[in-house]
Amino acid sequence: MSSSDQQAAAPADAEVPAEHEVPDDLRLAAGFPAATREAWRELVAGVLRKAGREDLPDPVEDALRVPVATGVSVAPLYTAEDAGDLPTAVGVPGLAPFVRGARPGSAGEVPGGWDVRQQHAHPDVALTKEAIAADLENGVTSLWLELGEGAVPVDALGDVLADVYLDLAPVSVSGGLGAAEALLAHVAGRTDLAPGGSLGLDPLGVQAASGEEQDLTGLADVARRAPAGWRTVVVDATVFHDAGASAVEELGCSLAAGVAYLRALTDGGLSTDEAFAALEFRYAASADQFTTIAALRAARRLWDRVGEVSGASPDVRAQRQHAVTSSVMTTRRDPWVNMLRTTVACFAAGVGGADVVTVQPFDAALGLPDAFSRRIARNTQNLLVEEAHLARVLDPAGGSWYVEALTDALAEAAWGWFTEIERAGGLAAALGSGLVRDRIAAAWDARAERLAHRTDAITGVSEFPNLTERLPERQPAADLHPTGGLPRVRAAQAFEELRDRADAARRAGSEPRVYLATIGSIARHTARATFAGNLLQAGGVATPSGDGASGLADAGTTVACICGTDKDYAESAAALAAELRAAGATAVWLAGKPSLAVEGVDGYVYAGCDALDVLQRVHEQLGVPA
């Protein structure tokens, strides 16, 4: 039937709806009953009980909370009631309390992006000049130079910067007073310098790293000589992060350091506003993207509060932030994964509102970076700014119930830690008494426990290791950090030490191996054999497999792990353990929980077990030298 015939056949009084008619009140999921938090809790409780959880907390979602910092955990569900009164708490971008960013936005304008800052520490002046030129020609907008023994020579600073247009690219240095004086001498008399440079003085950071008391009395004199628009002091909170601090300790210590510097600068004759304008803050950005975003937002809110009670004008209370991708998260093993970690961390720093971002090269834990790794580092930022347009939105995480609640929780916990330091006499006194060391050690112990149990997984190291990988070779880097104070840690270090021992044994002609003795069909044993192999390989242990005890001799080892199903274990695991021992096994493990209680088994590997303890015991059983 043609369309004209259809129209003729239709009743004359039929109502034809408008082609794009839309209801006045259009609601998502309007045809479904409203979801309630209580109904959700009932469903969650049912799932947990099916998984064997009988003793459930009230509210039940507390069973699913995940710790992200000292005293701060993340819930599985957030609603508007968790975020509080958002307009009152966070303000707007560019205005106090600066939670939503230090940079204001106006109609028709968007930020031009953050300052892309690349770090250079190679002692070869010619190579450093070449690397700097490549960076500045390909998207880097400012430089961070490490000066001193083992890094860029202080007396070569003029040569290193000879071809740099300092009216376009600001420079930041690290290396103490000598580095600051060298930079001041190099730019003396110039009035055309690009704003945003830094002299990099951080005596309290030196004290934290070295354990030696530092003198703050000369900071004001240096600040008076700093070029207009430059910062004199860097509150480098990464020294606390690198010691194992959570975001709470890092934020609290940075506030305490900032307040100590304000006192020193104002005691030296600077006004409160001048003292605030002399400070820059450096924070670590990790692959825990939401914690990084919330921490940067919380830091601005807390520093604004310090400025408010100090009587500083609103114009100088916006914290200038330099975010650096975390050294703690960087791995030596499977270093290519570091590209993904630093991308997530850089994303978080940009979303969190950092003014300056430095992406560490993926091979930073192996030594001095090469041209390729520096290129990847800068292009990580270029992609996020130029292609992903991440900087075109002010505070894109703002208004999220989760982010706002996490920002508030971190701010509250960090303020509590900051006030504890102040009651102890300030940061210098708290460092001297061991208060800071003990608090950070406790935070790291809690993190190390999660790492050992692989609750915090490290891809390529504690999970999914590659025993056949060939690491890129890099020139060793000098250790530029003072020692004697707070330690320096990396999340992967314990697993990597086990890998190093296993590799040493392998090079000596004694490859560490555990034989996976499977039971039943592939479909029945694959899951547990894969799990056990993954765990053992995280310690550098090879895992040949075979059916039952028949392959033990060919595997060339005396340690075995039985892999199958619970039903198989009940029927034949004890007998298999006896067969393995008869075939020469001196130690027998089982892939399953201890509650299986299989006779003749020395230990169990299962999800949530202490993987480091298992691997250390396996190394001992195999005779791997410590």
C-alpha cells in the first residue's frame, strides 16, 4: 500500500503526533521504580553472604571500603549526601578557597594548559644541551635542572643555558644555595625573564632527607634578589612521598614546611604577601588517579586556609603546584609499563589543577634516560594537552560526589596531621624527634602489607611478570639525594630483589624452578595452575608443569605445587603429595586455601596470601642465595 493510500485509509479524526514531540518532564529510567540506598545495601549483603561473609559491618558497604591514605578510605558508592554543600565548600576556579583551581576562567576563554616541565640531570654538558634543545623544540615549556656533583655541573650552568631563550622558557634549579646563586648570577640584570622560574631552595627537604638541621635565616635575603615572578623556595613534598608517606602525610608535612618558611621569610623582613609569593609546592602524582586529583585540590584548600589565618591577601593565597610523577610507583622490571603509570599520573595532575607537571621517563629507575624515553615523557603531556584537550576544561572532576567527598576527607586528615606537627614545635622539631619518621613508617608498613598480599598489585612485577624480558641498558645515574634521614622506597623493590636473586642463580647455572603438578583435565586445573605460576614467577621462579608426579624429574627441581580443583584435592591430593615426595620432592605446595588441610602439604598459595613470604620460603627451599 502506498503512503497516499495509507493516509486515505486512516480515520479522519486520528491524531498524528508531532515528529519531534518531547515531554515537558523527561526523566531517565522513568519507567522503573526508584532505586534506594537501602535496597542496594540488601543486594550487596546478599552477594557477600554468598561469598562466605557472614559477619557483615553496619553499614554493609564498609566491607568494601579500600584504604587510599592514612585514615582515608574509598567507599563503593557515593551520593549527593556524601558531597555536602558543594558551592560553599569548593567555590569557583581562581577564587578562594581555590579547590577548583588557582587559574580563573572567563566567558569565552579556556586555560592554555599547564607548564610542561622536563627534568635534566645528565653530567655531560653537551648531551644535556642537546636534550634541552630537543625538549624545547618539541613541546616542553620550562626546564628543571639538577645541579651538583653527579648531575649538571654548577659551573657549567651558563654553557647549558647559552642557547635557551629565557624570556620564553623559565628555569627551575635544584641543588641548594650554590645552585640558586649560580642561576641568579646567570640572569643578573635581566628584566625580560619569563615568569615561573624557581631558585629551588628547600632546606627542610634537605633536613628530612639527610637528618641534619638546616639554617633558614638567609631565605629572605635570597628572595629579595629573585627575579620578578620567580619563586625562591620549593616546598618539595616528594621527599615525604618517596619515604613511603600516604597523601595525608605528604599534604600535612608540606603545610608544616610552608608555614615554617613563611615564618623564616617574614622574620627576615618580607611582608606576608611577599612571603606567600616566594613559595612553590611540589607534589607527587601517582597512578591512583582519583587520590592524586583529590590531594591536589585539598592542598590548595588547606594552603588558602593558612593564608586566611595569616592575613595574606586573596591574590597570593593560590598555591602554585608542581606535580611530578611518582618515583615510588616506578619499576625497574617491565619498565615499559611505567609509560602507562606516568600517563595516568599526568592525567590526574592535569585534572587536579597542577600549574606545572613533570613526567619522569619510564626508565628513570634504571639510570639516566635516553632520547627515546625523554621523548615519550614529553609527548605524554603533549598528547593530553594538544590531542585530548584535557586543559580546555576547568576542574573537570569538580561536582563529582566521589571526588568532592575524597577531597574533603584528605583535607580533614591532612589538617589533623599538620596541627600535630605544629603542636610538636614545627616540622624541623618533628623531624628531629622522629615524629615524622615514625608516622611515615607506619603508613609505609600498611602499604607494604597490601603490596605483599598483592592487594595493591604491580603489573609486570607482582602480577603478570615476564621472566624472559630484556631490560634496556642505561647509564647509571648518580644518587643526588642526601642520606641519613628519611628512607627512599619503591613499591616494587621487595619483589624486584627476589627477581634479582633468582636471576643471579640462573646466571650461575642453577635456575630456580617449581614443578606444577596438575590433576585432571586442562579445564579443571588451568585456573589454579595459572594463578600459582603467576605468583611464583613474581619471584623469578620458572614453573614447568606436568600431569601428576610424572614430570618432576624432568623439571629439574625438588619443589612442587599441586594444582587442581577442590574436588580433585579431596580425592587425590594427599596421595599425589606422597608420590611427589617419593619422586624426590623435598617441599610440596598446594594451590588453594589452608582450610583444605591436605595431608603431606607444606604450604598453600591462594588469592590474598602473603606472596612475599611464600616466595621467600620457596627461595630458601630451592637454595637461592640471599
